Amino acid sequence: MKRVIIIESQSGDWEILYIDGKEITQNHSIGEGNKLYMLKKAEEYNFTIDDVIIYTAKDEDEDDLRYNGNFPYSYSDLKGVYI
């Protein structure tokens, strides 16, 4: 089972996709609005919709996003606790 996590900014204008702890992409919209993007990633990385967890960024990660302009490239570098 893959660990697939999407974290979106509190305002909803920035997202990141992590698969097994590593960034796959981040942007204003994952896949830049391509509706088939997640289906292609699911096929490429062998995951299903049941593997996907979506979180809103915690305050400390939201602050880093504003300061750095992006989320960290590794899920383990996030400061917030996401369960």
C-alpha cells in the first residue's frame, strides 16, 4: 500500500502531492488543472483512491509556505503533525 498525501494551503491556493514521503509535484493546482493527472499518477505509482489522504496545512507549515514559497520536498520535513 502506497502512502499518498495531498496537503493544501489554508487558503486552498497551493497543493503538494507526496507519495511515500517524497514530493511528486506542487503547484497552485496539482497537475496544473489536468483532470487526468491523478489517474496517471495512480497508474504510474500503483495506488488507489483509498490510499489518498488530504490534509489542510497546519499553521507552522502554512508560515513556512508563505516564507519559502513552497512546501518542503520531503514529507518528514513538515513541522505539523498530520494523522
